[in-house]
Amino acid sequence: MPLTELAAAGIGLGAGAVFGRYQMLRWNIWKGKNRFLFVLGLAVIFLPGACLMKVYDYHALKIIRYWILMYALVLLALVDMEKKVIPNKALLVLLGVRTLLMAGECMCFPELWLEIVISSGTGLGGGGLLFLLAGLVTKRGMGMGDVKLIAVMGYYLGFQVLMSSLILTLTLTVAGGILILVLKKGTLHTEMPFAPFAAAGTIITILMGF
């Protein structure tokens, strides 16, 4: 990895570690396996992630956007596992950050500004609406926090990449449910936190170059 990218990854890793610890302490989840999972997530996002995204020749703003999303998903996955909730304030902050990044992308690529806006907008609206309808149809297992999380993911990924991420996310969710049944750790009615599967599916999708 070139020195510039290595330095950027190192800064991101350090800043992410400090802020993440602070936020997890506020949520009262800085303990045991959560710390291990958080550190593991940081390592994957900022080191191999930086190498892969450079190989894919992503623009710096796209790398930053993906870093922020993956990092946020790791934190949200941990709080969802512990508290069974996805904080609205965190989602609002992510919406604001993405809007600023989108403005930067439009300025860097003025000839593509409409495509950028449409991609992000359809990801936000389409992803959220799709899961809202799914929740209404099934009438169980899909909370509004999950719907809002999918909408935010779509805002960062765009609708097409979001669909690729959701295919993998839902596959992992089904596999997790089957594993719980096999290990007799729950039943068909056991509620599982959605954010950890969304985080895993999205991170894998991004690192695969979608």
C-alpha cells in the first residue's frame, strides 16, 4: 500500500478507536467480546479495506464514504446486539455526513452530479420503502430501526449496491437463524438483532468490490 494510503488508514484506525471506545462507553457496551469484535472490525475496515479499495481504484471520497459506513455499522451492530436498539441519533448523524460527502462528490464530478444524487436518493427511498413494505407484509421481525438502517445504508451505497448487500445480508440472517435452531439456542420465534448481519453483509460486499 502506498505511503499516503497507509497514513490515511492509520489515521482512520486511530481516530476510529478513540471515538468508538468513547461511544461504546456512553452506550455501556465497552466490555468483553464487544471490545474484541470492535477491534477486529477496525482492523478489517482500515487495513485490508484500504488495500482493496485502492486496488479497485476508488476515488478518495468514495473510500472515505465506505469507511464511515462500515465503521458505523460495526458500532451499530454491537449496540443492537446488546440493547436490541438502533439509535436514531446515530442514524441522523450518518444522514448528515452522507449529505456533505455527496455535495463534495458533486463538486468533484460536476458532470455526474445528477447520477450521484439519483443513485443516493433511490438507495435511501427505495431501500427504506422496500423493507417497510416487507415489515408490513410479514407483520413481525422487522422493526422501524431496521427499516431506517437499510435506508441509511442505501443512501451511502446507492440502490444497486444496496441490493447486492441485502442479498448477502439476508443469506447470513437465514444461516444465523438455522445455526441457532441447530444449536438449540432459540426457536423459530426467537428475535435476532438485524444490524450485525447488515454490517457483515455490507462489509463483505464492499470489500468484494461491488
